[in-house]
Amino acid sequence: MNFWIFSLFLFLFLFFTISSCDIPLNQKQSIDILLPIYGLNLLNGDYCSLPQSFTCDIKNETIEQISLSGDEINKTVFPDGVIGNFNSLLKVILSNSNISNGFFNEITILSKHLEFYNCFIPQFPKLAPFMAILYMNDVFFNGNLNYSSFSTINNFTLIYSSGDLMPDYQIVNDFPPQMVISTLKITLNNVIDFRYQINKLEIILGKYFNYGDSFRELTFSSGPITITDLYYNKPIEITNVTGQNPNLNFINVQFSLPINGFIDFSFSSVGSLLFINCTGLTNSNDDLILKIGNLKYLAIINSKLKKIPPYSYFKNLTTLDISKNDITGQIPELFEPMDKSELISLNLSGNKINGELNQNHCYHILNVSQNQLTGKIPMCFICQLNDPGLRYKINGNNFDNYISGSVNNFPACSGISFGGIAFIDIGSQRSLINGTNLGWSSTYFPSGQIVSDPKGLTFPIEIPNKVLKIIDPLSYFPIDSAIVNFKIPNINVTMYFNFSEPKLNAISVFPYFNLGYLFLITGSGFPNQNSTSSRVSVKFDNFDCVPSSVSSLALECIIYKSQLAEKVYMVSITNEQTGKTGIFQYKFQRVYPYVYAVYPPAKSGGVVTLFGNYGENFTTSDVLIGKGRCNVTFINSTVILCNIGGIDSTGPSPSNVSVTINKVNWFSNDFFVYNEDNVCPGTPECSGHGMCFGGFCACTNGYSGIKCNQIFTGDIEVKRNDTLTEMIKNGYSFGFSIRDIREIDFTGKTVRQHNFTSWSLTPDSTIRKWTYINKFQNSIISYTVEQITGAPKNYTFAGEQFTLQPGSLKLTANISNWEYLGSLNTLQLQIHSSVKAQQENECEQTSDIQSNDNGVSLNYITIQKDKNVFSGRFIDKVLSDGRPTFSKVSISEQTQDSITVSISLPYCKECLIDPDFSVMINPNPILNSCDNDQPSKLKWIIPVSVILGLLGLFAVFSLVFFLARDRVYISKKGGIILLKKTKKPSTINE
């Protein structure tokens, strides 16, 4: 007995302990203040016993919501100093109350939801930015309303149940700096620009709306926008309204006729227009006065229209709803659509339209209920009368073969047919078939009104009663035929199939380790996803692309060939399921990784910049230069930055470069050299006739040449033909031409050579300039020779500026769009130069050929005939795809009167070199036995054959002819030369 008494006592103790309200004392005291004011009483002293007024949290530890309603007539005064004590309050609802502005200063940051009904506030408050919802219904306040007062509220509503309850306030646009509001429903007495992004805007015209503030020149950056006239009830004017895709809705609005006679909504970004119960949309002739531009959706409902809009409205609209008006006259003629985009959804219900339906009405979405139509409905309607939705859209008329309101005993459907064999593009969404009486899309069969055997094929209506779309979501194709069942009117029709050849949208290529290339081919007509890769074969010319993944819209395949030639391939894709083959052209170009230009540091080391193509995914990356690793610090699709330790790390230049991205490797031989402090040639430097700048001599006192040990001359004769340019001086002829271009693989082997047996010569008629052009497959090789005449001419190349004097010849060579046979191949361009006497001379001295190789790259060559000197200077840089980079220069062949110089260049899509040439006189010639008899005989120095490898080097081949003048000229990097006219030394005047 004692046990049961104890258990009951324990139960009651726990019950009252758990259920009693244990909210903070200051909240209890605040509730005690509010109870008598709002006529409330607690139940058994429990502060959580009035959940309709004071809602506690689940643990009964704090008040989360207050909902109080005061005296409707006299309005209860909500006391100050109370609301702030509820520090966990989430929501406040007050009705029939007078609220001071101090209330809004006291409310805590957690109170994000406020609702006020039939309340008074002295002035509209400035609300804190944390507010989520502010709802005001029949709230009276003094003064105006600043836009910034509610701009930081996410959802703001200010409405009135009667115009007599609203104050005469104005909205002041104070251009708030912060805009959070996304949903705004507000009663206005004036209009401001709502240029801020608002997801939903509803404007109600207030009792005191100012007609002068009609909607003129307004910009709305929101949508949808609804304008409703509840209390103004007078005409307003709307002109030149613009916005960013707003959907404009007007309800109960009276429009006044603008001066220009039209209400203009033709701005291109308007989304849709809706008018409900509006007036003033027509002129005195009952014609619509709306300009709608390219609008797609227009609804004018219950707005006293009397005429069907003109045909121009039907041309661009996809939806036109003019229901519940007073329209009379014949039902409009509609055109037969040739494409789904030409369909129109036309709602004419609830008017007084007469006439008859015809076949073209079958092809659109039509609602003609509650009109005065007569005659017979077309067969397309008869075949669908078992659909209640279709009957609803034609009820309320006087048709001969259908009684309005009937639910059975309909005329018989004459049948459904297809217009031939369905041509299927497997995987595509554009497999279509024409037919008759195919019906409309129906909500009566939500799972589909057209089904098939085998099950799984779907047939959406593309054009009503004319075209079906055929979709194979379960990948049944290819099959020969299917039984198609139209649930309305329950008719089976056999559909036969034929299949298109594979179609190509795009081909993307990726390196497949170092084994070959993976091709991602997108399109349609491939074997479906239930098939294996053996059901498709892919070839690029004669190369098999082995499928690794296949679906109806995409396939992946691999060509196991690491050195695949850049060219246009014929790609054939055969779908073994259908036996169809598609053939396409595809141009393959080198894919990542590769480098086309390098910016090196000094020999002490530092940052190396490698320009190239590295793909989009850089999971792993590694750079080796010579013997040393270059630590990668940055990489994107076109640039790598890495740190190298210096020449002690890499070994001597030039060095090989190796780049590995995601286990795919690229490398190039002799591609990297450090920036060096160059020493000028000559003993002393520049032969004592010039100054040294960056390894090149700036000559003075009329001297020129590599070492400033020759004297300039400029009186030359230039001849040219289709293959050769010649410069003639003192009985000697210097000629140069480009002989061939060679493609070299990574072992140094020539894999392809194109000899230039003929050039297309294009002279410029206005200046001394001519261009040689030769095409090889899809590549263009050209070089231009320009003779400088008249005045000095300035040039810029690879960021360097230089000046050429009259008498100079400038050569520019360009190789573009070369299609490489392998991903590691480079090019060489061979320029042949020669010197010969114009007539036989038994005393002619043999040529004296000299060169300077600094161990890294050839610096210059000279050929001397008597006192005549031709000089060729080389800068070991080339413009590779617009960026200067190192290119090794070396002599590959030399004869008595010629020389071949090989310049290796990196891979580039466009390679550009820009040399110039000069002729000088040697003041200290080597004497021969004929000098006394023939003192005018001179020796010449010439650059002869220059092989310009297309992947890296820029050669400035300085062959300049000019007379010494009273001028100074500087040629930076192309051999910096200072010239000044002086008297010739006596040794030259012999």
C-alpha cells in the first residue's frame, strides 16, 4: 500500500515539475503587465497556459511568439519597456493596438517576423536589417514612407481593407544603399522607380493616388509585377515602361488614352502581359491600342473587348487569352503551322463569336466554349470527344454534329493514320512522324494518352493532330515496327521505323597517357546505351578508333598512336545495330601538353615562364630543364611558372625541356638558355669604332658590321624574279631565296621535306616591296623583301624597336598553319644565299667566310669578296605564336661561296622571323696580285643559306645597304649601329 502511495506522489511531482512553465523572471513580469491590458488571465498561474497569446518553446523555458488583440474601437496601448524582455522572441502579432516607435527600437534581433492588424504607429519606423517578414494590414501612421525604411526587409506587405482606413502618405525614394527586399506588396499614393531586383512586386493604387504620378518613364527590374486599382478608381496613364523581363499584370485598372494613341509595351524584354477587368484598352473604334512588340503571352480577360485583335497579334504570340469579353464577329482564320514554334494557344471562351471551325483549328490549342459557333466540328474534334477536357473547350455552342453538354453517343471517328515510315534518329529528341487526327495533349491521361507495344516508347504531341515526337527512353531501337494505341478514341495503328545514319555534333580530343589519343564524339544515331562497344566501329582515315564507351548520344574511342599527324581526317562511324554509316570531316590538331615559348631567368636561377597548352585539369604537373627539376608554383591552361636553381642545377645551355601533365609527357631538345651578359665581338670590343649594348655593337664614325670594322655603302642595284632576289655592287651579285622547308622529328631525322620549286611573286606597285608566297597542303609559307628608300624607317619586332636607313633591305618570313606529322616535331626553313662575279675575272679572289659560335648559338657569319663584305647577324629568338623565345642557330653546310645556317624553332601555329641585311666595305682587305692593276676590285661578305627551324628562333639577318650620311641611326638587337658621314680613309680612295 505504501508503495502505491509513493508511486502516485512521485508521478504527480514529476508531472507538475515537467509541465510547469519555467521561463525567465523578466518575461513573467512582462506577461503580468500585458495580461490586464489585453484582458487575459493565466490558468493556474502557468505562463505557458495561453499558447494562443504567449507561445513557449518546446522546453517551456522561453516565449517564442506573442499574439495579442486589443480593443477594436479604442485600440489598446502596447506599453513601452516590455517587448525587449523577450530575448528569444521569433514572431509578434498585434491587432487593434497603439504602438510607439520605441517598440521597434526595443525588439531583439531574433524577432524576424512582425504582423500588425488595425494598429496605429506615430511614424513609420526605420526597421533593423535582420527583419524577414513585416505584414501591415490597416495600419495608420503619420508622415511619409521612405524607401530605405523597408528596403532591408525580405518580405514586406502594406495593405488596407478599405480606402477610408489608409493615410495620405507618399513613398520617398531616398535611394537606399542596401536592398534585401525580394517580395513587396504595397499600397501606393505615388509612383517611384523600382529599379532594384525584386522577385515579386504587387502595387495597389491607394485612395490618394496622384494622377500626375502615373506610370511614365518607369523602369522595373523585377517580375512578376501586379498593379491593382482598389481605391483610386480613376484612369491612369502608362507610357515608356521598361524593365528586365517583367511579367506585368493589371487588375481593375482604368487606362487613359496616351497622346500618341498607343499604350506601348513593345520593349523587347517584357515577359508577359495580363489584363483582368481593365478598361481603356481600345479606342473609339474598339481597336486595341496596345503595342506588344515580340511579346509571347497576352491575356485580356473580362475587359470589354468588342473585336478580335488583328492578325499581327497572332503572328508572334504563343498564347492569347481574350476570354469573357464582348467580342462579336467570325472566328479568326488560323494558319497551318509548319513547326512547333508556330503554334498558338487561343482562348476565345465567353464571347459572342460566330462562324464554323475548320481543319486549321485542329493544329492549335483552342478554347471556344460559350460562344455562338455553328456548323460541323471537324473530324479531329470528333475523334477526341471522349476527352472531357476537349468537350469543355467546345461546349456552349450550336454545332450540327455535337450537342453541347453530351457525355456519350458521339459521332464515329473515321480513323487515325501515319504519313509514311517514321525516320528515327536514335538518341535525338527530333524523331518525328506526321499523321492525321492525332489529338491534343490531354490531362485526362496523366500517364500518357498514346502508348505502344512494345511498351516503353512515348509519343508526345509535337503539333496537335499533325505531328508526333517519338522517344525511346528504354532503348528498344532498332526495331522494325510498333503497335501504337491511342487511348482516345481507343484505336491501334502500326508504326514502321527506318533509321538515320549517325550524326556528329562535336569531337573533343584528350591525350591518352603517352599511348595515343582519346576522342569524345557527341551526336546521335549511335548504338543505344544497352549495347556493347562492339556494336559500333569508328575510323579516322585508316586508323581504328577503339570504342571504350558507347551510348546513343555519345561515344568514346582511342587511337593507339602517339604521333598522330595534324590534318583533316575522314571520320566514319558505323552503327552495327542499324547498319548505317555516317562520314564526317574532322581536323585534328595537337593537344596538350606542349610548350611554344619560354621566358628564362639569369644563370643564377629564378622564375621560368612556359607558355603553351596544358589542358583544364592539372592533377599532377612536373617540369624538368636539363638535369634539374623546375618546381611548379603556378599553372593554368596556358601558363606554367616554376623556379629553377640555376646553371649548376640544369647544366650548360642549351638544355632540353620536359613537361608532364597528368602522366602525359612532352619534351623538346635544346629549347632553354639562360639570359646572359653578352660580350661584343672585336678586339678591342667593337674594334674601337663603337659601343657595346647587350652583346651587340653600336658603331660610330661611319663604320658598321658585326665588329664595327667595315664602312657602309648604299649605291646598290636590286633585281628580282620568281625565285631569287639579287643585290649587285662593284661587279658582284648577291642573291638569296628560300629553297625548302623540313619537318624534323625528336631524333633529328627529317620526316618530310617540301622544296620550293616555284613561288608566287606579288610586287607592291607603290613601294619597293615584294612578297613570295608558296602553299603546301593547308600551310602558307611567305617572305617579304622591302627596300628602304627615301627616308629612314622605324620598325618594331618582338618588343624591340629599330631603324633602317635608305639602301637597306628588310626580309620578313612567315610560316602559318603547318600540319605536323607528330606531336614532338619541329620545322626548319632553308634560305639559300650565293655570291658570284658578274663576269669572269682571272684575278678574282676566293671568298673568305667567317662565323662566330658562342657555344650556345651562332652569332654571326660574314663572307668577303675583295673589300666587299656581306654580313649576317642572328638574334637567337623567334616570335612563336606572338611570343619571343629561344631558337638555336648553327651552320649546317658551307661551300666556297655559300653557307647554310640551321635555326631550330619550337612548335607554333605561326612563326615569324624578321631579318635585315647590310653591305659594307672592308678598309683592310687581304691583298692579292691583281690589286695594282685593278684597284676597284672589292671583297664581299655574305650570309648564305639560313635554315630557319620553325619552332623557336628569331634571326635578324642584317643586310643593309645605305650611304653614310650626316645622321645617326640605331638598330636595337638587330645589330645596333651608329653612323655618321665622314671623309673616307686614304686606303679607300685608291
